[in-house]
Amino acid sequence: RAEVDETGEHVIYATGPMQLGVAEWMIRRLCSVDLRISEPVICYRETVSRARRSSASTAQRRIPDDEVCMSKSANRHSRLWVSAEALDETLSAAIEQGRIHTADA
């Protein structure tokens, strides 16, 4: 996706560096357009609204319940099962106020 920002810059949105690289290559090579590229801005917008309830039978049998997300690797040989909990309100507020940064982790 691409759009013109209020500053007049043309912004390209991508899901990752590879997709962004392919878009850059296509614009440069196929469209013969010269580009000035700034550092990418990465925005994280995921959220968790409630905690996962653990299930002893699920853990013993290694079968995920409805609240666990599964992702497969590109070659579909590896699977990653993930569950998440919402951050404490105090920690969330500290991050939003800039008192805690991801580099501090």
C-alpha cells in the first residue's frame, strides 16, 4: 500500500523488510524512478484484552485450546504456539508516557 502523506512524501507500507525491499526494487528498476529513502518507521499495534485461562489437560496433551495462537514457519515444518496476557495498567501507562522504552528490556 502506498499513499501521499500530508507533508507531500510518498509513503510505502509493508509487512516486513523483504516486502519493502521488493517494492523499492520494482520502483527503481521497472519504473525507472530515482528514490530517496529514509529509515523505516515501525509501528506495533497489537493488543491483548484478556488473560488466557490455562488448562492442565491442554498442557499435558500438548493440544492448544481456543485461546492459543499458532503460527507455522515458511516451510511449514515448525510451529509456534503462543498465548498472551494484558500488561499491567501501571506498566502500560509508563510505556505510553515514555518512561520505559523497548530498548530497556
